[in-house]
Amino acid sequence: MVIKSPNTVLANSLIHATDIIRPRLEINTPRRVEFSVGTQINGIPHIGTYIVLTSAFVLAQEVEALYGVPCSVSFGALDNAPYDIVEGIDGSMYQRAYAHALPATEMRQLIGTSYVKLFEQLADITGVKYTWHTYSEQQASSDFRACFLYTLRKRDKVAWCVAPSNGQLRIRIPNPDDEYYAQKRAEDVTLVSATESEAIFKCKSRKGEEYEVHITADGNDEVYLDVNTLYRNIIKEAVYAEQSDILGVMVKGGDWTMSTQPIDWALGALGYTVLQTPMRLFTPQVLTNTGAKLSKSLIRVGDVSMREVPEWMLDMGRFTEAHKNYAHKMVWLVRQFMSHPRHMYRAYTYGEIVRLLQRYDDGIDEGV
């Protein structure tokens, strides 16, 4: 057997790993299913990131084959990741996003090399169509802006879901007159008013000067809206909840499982039911010997917990250079996970991933 996995409550209730999606297909009867996946582009992707991305395509392929519902993949490149952080005149910290620090051509080259190249091969292997967008494009859309304005009108409840420790919304609105820097913790961002069509904020620049911004619902204004991770996902899932004919499936790494309760609370506070909101499907995590997941931030600083992991697993650029068939290897690996629910809904040490990929290199595919 390629993989040996213990039974779990969820695995014991499923025949196929994708059967977890079937109740929503039967209840919602969507016209199509969109598997949504995204990642920050603030570092070279590691193998855990490629597992999540590959899983979206393999899941879409299998759901379409098993249940006959058209499926596609939507990828979001989070170009709002902080590029640099500097100190303002009052001692507070200001950050600038990749979207504002890098030229557009360099940004598209970065996304193309690390992600779109993989997607093209995954689409060829699985037959699944995909689209991709940046966060900059997403936040400027009318759907995103309308849902954002709606959360502001429910902010007395939503804020506690976005920030369970203090109930403070963290909304960053970069100053175009100051190289698009925005206050990192948004401590001096004040909401002046919020209606269905517009919100007015007052913010403080690095020099301590106040500037005012207007965010409108039509999505056509030039103001850049940046919110923290939980808040962004609340808005993104609310957008899917408004689309009754499309079932959104959020594909995320297993480390997200403990982060979804606040999102559920926020969506409930906004008035959405569990049958309106998108599904979430968590892929296996890749862990170090300490039990910590592979982490781009720890990789960047050379943390000791990452030094034990082979370099080709931490830098997918090296992996793709060394293996021309890398996309086929990733699809094979994910199909091993999906071959039984016990194998899909669990985590793996990096050593086990090394062993499995060695089986592929040795030409051994015994099934499970």
C-alpha cells in the first residue's frame, strides 16, 4: 500500500473524498461549481502551496466526473502582501503592498513563473478550466465593494469576528500621495459614515497628516481597499453567498481549519445561512518534525525548524527546474491523497511526502 492512514469520523462517513461536497450539490442544485484558491505572493511557494493549488484542479476534475456538474478553478494572487514596512513620524508602522511596490510587468512575471505556468499544465492534465486575478482586481470589483459596505453597516457584530480580541476593524487605505503606504494596524483609521452606496474614512499619513477617502459601491473609484486576512475571506465568501446558481468551494490548507469559526459567525451576523455560504475543503498539510507547517515566513528568515526540510521542498522553483514532469508528479501525489477519505483528511510529515514522491520516481503505483 502507498499510504496507510487511521480512520476518522469524517472518513468513516464517506466513500469518496469528494462526497463531502455532494450534500450541497443535492440541496443547492447549482448550475456549476467554482473551486476558489489563493495565496500570498510574498515569497517562493513551497510544496504545501503546490499541494493546495493542485488539489483544486484534481477535486474539480473528480466532482465533475462523479456528479456531472461543470466545475472550474479560480485563483487569487494576493498582491496586497506587505512588501516593506517603515516607521511613521509618530512611531506607528506603515506598510506598502507588492501591488504598489513592483511594476505591473514584474508582478505579472512573478505570478506567471510561480503559479500560472503550473496552472496551464494542471489544466492540460485534468481538463479543468481556470481563471486567475489579483487581489487588486478583486477589491476594485463592485461585488467586493458592495459586500464590504454591507459589513460596515453590521460592524458592531462583524468587528468581533474580524478581531475577536478587541473588536477593532483593521482597514488599510493606502495614501497615493505618499507612495501608497498605509498604517499597518490601522489604529488611526476612522470610519466617518457608511451607507449602502458609500463609506467615508479619515486616515493618517506617515507624516502625521490627515487624509480623507471615499469608497463607493460601484467599484470604479481609484481608492485601494486593503483588509486583514479574516476580513478579506468574510467578504469573499459573502460574494459567493450572493450567487445562488454557483456553489463556491474554498480550497485551503489544513492550517485554516481553526480559523473558520469567526468567518462563520460573521456570515451569520450578515444574515446568510449555512446553505447560502460557500463550502470549504481543506487539503493535507505538510509538517516538519516539530509538527509545524511549512511556512514562507520561517523559510525567509532561515528558521531552524525549516533547515531539516530538503531545499527542493521549500523552493518550488528548484523543484520545477529539476523535474520537467513536476505537474504530473503533483497530480499523482494529490490523487494518492484522494484515493481514500482517510488519506485526504489528515496531515503528512515532509518525510512522508519525500517517501511518496520517491515511489513515483521508482515507477511504483500500487494504489491503496
